[in-house]
Amino acid sequence: MDLNTSRDLAAIAVEAARAVGDRLREAFRSRPEVKTKRDFHDPVTEHDKAAEERIREVLDRLCPGSVVVGEEDGVRGEGDISWYVDPIDGTANFAAGLPFFCTSIGAVVDGEVVAGVIYDPVRDDEFTTSLGGAFYNGAPIRSAGAGTDREAVLLSSYPSPRDLAAEGEVALHRFARMVNAFATTRRPGSAALKLAHIAAGWSDVAYGTYVNAWDVAAGSLLVEQAGGVYIPLSGSIFTPGGYLACVGGFDLAGSVMAEVSTVREAL
């Protein structure tokens, strides 16, 4: 993949993400009707589905002959380029009126993420990435921050109800070790936006379980292109499982997170 093509794909991702920005801003804090998918912890709204459909329309127009893998409507299309789309990452926040959600779109060629965008419509924050770097609202970013746990901010969705069902008290004890080790621990509720904040150096470590490729495709490249570290705990971003990310220079080997960074399995 040449650099210019990667940048072109990033620009297409941006246009597709911004195409749903107005709708999501207008719908935010409207208390939309919430339905559920896997269980009552897994919400979806009409805006998730409508936003994904609009994104598909833009991608089909700007990049015909590609595949779109969406959270809401699965796999459609054929071609050498695949787009991994999460129209609203952080639906529970969006539905409740909490301003921490985003649209995430990653472009994949030959099994490699080559471009992407994470767009926060509430703040109009645009995080873009290609093989040429990582950018926040057009300006280059570097992933730098704390070096050790005791100085660092951890962003985590752990433990989730699924973690508790699978691990029971083990999950609670692991989370207790994290809370005690880190200066601050937060559970903001959007994997993609957490990764964007790691890339920008606004937080230091991000950890989550049970994510899919549409959650983390764009964010994984964004973190790496910004100089941070992204680890798919399942071995690949395309295999559902856990993830760990940190800013560049963070002492992961000396961190309490070393416990999970060495476990290569879908959590």
C-alpha cells in the first residue's frame, strides 16, 4: 500500500464519518428508544442503524467495489478494500446523554489496517490516521505521557458483565489491583474514543475485553502511528477478544497490566 493511497482512504473515511455527524448531534440527548441485541447490557437505537446505512452509502459512492463490515448490518460487498464501521461506538452513552461516543471507520487491505478515522461529533474532534501518521483536527499527534502506573490514567471497560460471568471474583480482584496501582482509573464507555485519547496522550493506558474489529481497527493504527503501543490480546484485531494500549515510553513490563498483556487469548 503506497502512502498516497493510504491518505486517500483516510480522507474517504473522514467524509463518511462526518456525513452522520449532524444526525448524531441532533439526536443526542433526545432519549431515543433503546432496543437490545445480545442482552440488556447491549443497546442499539434507530440512529445506530441509520448512521451505518448512511456511512455505507458514502463508502459505496467514494470507494466502489469494496467490502463494508458494519456492527449493525454485517458484511456487504466484494473487493480488495474492507471498511470496518462502528457508527456509534458508545451507544449506551449516546442513548443516555453522556458525551463520550464516536464514529469509527477503519480501512483494511491485505489484512492490514491502512487508514482510519475516529470522529467525536459532540466536540467535533476528528482523529485521523494513515500510513503517514496520526492527526487530531489536522495537526500531528504523538502518544506520550506517564511512564509508570502510579503516574498514569487508566481507561478501562473492565470488568463488564461478561467478565464477571466468565471470571467471577477473579475479575473483581484483577480490577482491584488496577485501581490500587494506577493514579486514576476511569470507565468512559467507548473503546475507539479511548484509543484516540491514548494516541493524543490525554490518557496513558487503555484496556478492554470482548471487542470486535469495528471497535478497534481505526484506533489500533491511530495509536501505533502516534508512537504508542497497541496489543490485541486475542492475537489479531480481527479475532474478537481483549486489547491493551499505552502511550509511547510507558513501562508496560513493570505495570500491573503485564498480567493481561501476556495472556494471548480472547477474553
